[in-house]
Amino acid sequence: MEDFDAYVVAAWPRLVRSAWLLTGDWHKAEDLVQTVLARAYGRWSRIRDDAPDAYLRAMLATTFLTWWRRKWRAEIPTEALPERAGADALSPVETQRVVRAALLSLPQQQRAVLMLRFHADLTEAATAAALGISVGTVKSYTARALTTLRGHAGLRDLVTEGAPL
Amino acid sequence: MSTSDMRTLLDEATRELPADVARAPLGEIRHRVRRRRARRTITVAAVAALVAAGLVPLLRGVPQPAPDPAVSRPPANSLPWSFAYRDGEQVRLYLHRQDCQVLDAPVVAVEPQGNTAVVTVTGTLRRPDDCTRAGIPMVELPPHSVGAGQILVDPVTGRRPPVYDRAHLPVAWRGLELNGYGAISRDAGPETFTVSYMTRKPKNLEVVTSQVDIVGTDPAKATQGGVPLRVGPVDGVLYDVLGEYRFLWRVPAPGGELGYEVTPVRLRLSRAEFIALLDGFTWR
């Protein structure tokens, strides 16, 4: 399975990025990707010849949606986040913080749809197939998610002022 | 915000990958593959052995009685709960797993019926602003509202969820600070309840602290390859999953039997070290 290892090494960063969009936490993202890759290992001969990135990102979304993580009280973040100086001063880390807060305000299914549509670049039909929902539901989730995000103050500033974009 | 903005934004937000997650941990992924295969093998072998012995019904745990008609009509806004945890006089109920929900204005009603108590939870589940803050919806019973020997009944499901008890744990753990609680359920499997404590430094192990999970589990849990082990006055089973040792023991409880399991977290202990860890606790 040398080609599996080679694929994992090459695809790892983009899979972890996709997983972060779902979990909002890099270590949970790493855990999620590892879980999915361990499951995919046994099916690799079927996956490898047919767009493995799309397949694995769909697995990330479905695993995320059915995955009940331990909810440790100790993990609940309590510290106040620093105020940002302004859009012009936004560092990549602050951009990440704003996007994370905006994404976490969405229901998990909408987050999964956004990741598949706009990060994995799946079509509406492929997204619907991956999540086992209708194309209409994908459209509805996408529209609702974008509406919510447009109303998110930090994200609106980020886009309208064009700071990192 | 256009869809093009969204693509750019998501790319921008994930551009900076922390160094500690930037490289693919091939060794850890291989380890997970082996663990997955071992678990599957253990489960299949255990089920096969139990089928041969005619013990499959035990896998379902304590037999559940038919719902009592008197408790089968809870208020419309009642919420189902999965398990309870007693810590001295404090009894907390943990609701069925929820996708990012917190419980507002909970009300608990306890209706004693002989040796059982019907415990109804009502309240409003609300979506919080930040799902990472949600945790598991949990509600505390009024003090002294249920007795230690009473069987608790959830009127929504008609079931008798397990009531785990800190008093069942080794004495040495009773004074320890609770690190957290949780529920685990993957692949549509049943939920298991966990509580976690930070133990003090065991004298005979070179670790500063060890986080130990107590897992409330099915008493009939199959422990393929397990060996009987007596720790203090407690008879249990020592088993391992790919070198990660666990100790499972059973405790009589109202209406049946509870299973508990000790699991060291983020520690790789040898068999001797794990047994030394168990021996280091005062069990009764």
C-alpha cells in the first residue's frame, strides 16, 4: 500500500483544512482525518482510481455528522478572545478566528454542505449524494448558511472591507 | 457575500496550518488501521462464542420491562435521558445526545412508585452561539428526591437508564476532582457514559498525573482474551486492545448490574505497570 502512504502524505494538508472547517479545531480535525483515513485504508483499491479527494472529503463530512465526541467540560473554552484592531490589521490567525466563529454558528449540516460545496468544490448533486440528502436540501442549506454568514458582523467586515481577500 | 468570496474566505482561513498537525502521522494512521481490524475481529469472535453459548440476549444488558402504562404519557415537552450519575447526594441526569444544544429552564419531576421513581425532565433545548460550548445537556435532581436503592425510569422511553455511582468506584478516587464527563457513541452504536478524574501521582509509576477514564459500560461486554483479575476485594477482567490494558468489573445495582471499566488515557502502560496502577488505588 505504498501508494496509500504517498497519497496520504500529499493529501494530508488539504484534508486537515477541510476537517478544520467542520470542527473548528486543528486537533479534532487531525483526529477526524485520521479516523477517515483508517476507514478508507481497507477500501483503498476501490477509492484510489476515482477522485479520492472528493471521496474522502465526503467521508469527512459524513463521519463528522455522525460522530459524537466526548464533551469534556475541561475543553470548554472560557478565555475572552482579544479584540481585533481593525480589518486592515487582520492577520491570517485572526481571519481564521473570525471564520471559525462564523462557521461554528452554523448547524453542523450546513457547515458540511459549505465545506463540500466551496472547499471540496463538489457540485450540488455530488454534495447531495455524499450526504444522502436531496439537491433541493443542499440548495436550501447553502442559502441559509450564506444568509447567516452575511449577517455575521466579523465576517461581513472581513469581506466588505476586503482585508484578506 | 458571493460564492466566490466564500471559496476565497475558506481558503484564506485555512492557509496557516499549525506545525504540529502539518505532517501526516503515517505511523498513527497505521496503528488505527490495526486497532480497527483487531476490534472487528474481537467483536466477531466474541459474538460467535456467545452464540455458541446461547448468551446473545446478555449483550442487550439488563432486560428492560415493558413500559408501565402509568408512566407512558409524559408531558409533551418531556426530554429523554440516557443515564444518571450519583455523587453522594447529588444525582445528575444526562440527556440523549444532542447536536449542539443546551438546555434552558429545566424542570425535573420525580414521582416515586414503590421501588422505582419516574423522573421526567422538561425544558427547552436551544442552539447556543458556539457549539463548542454546548457539552451534553445535563440536569441535576433536587436533593434527596430519589433514594440510592430506587430504580429510575425515563417516562419518555419507558426505559430504566443506568445510574452510575461514584460510590462504586475505588475509594481512592472519591476525593479526586472531576475532570469531565462525556458520552461516546460512534457508528450508531449505543452510548456509553464516561467520567474522568485526574489521579494523583501513583507512587510506583513515573508519571506526574494520569488521567483515568471510568467508563460505564454494558455489564455483559465481551472481553475477548480477558483474564480474571482480583484487585483488592474486586473481581474483574483484565484485557487489552492492541496493548492498551483495561480493567472491567461489575457491580450489583438496583434492577440489575452495572459495568465499569478503567482506562488510562494518553498513557502507554505495560501489563505490570497497569496492574500496579490498579493496585495503587484503595478499592473498598
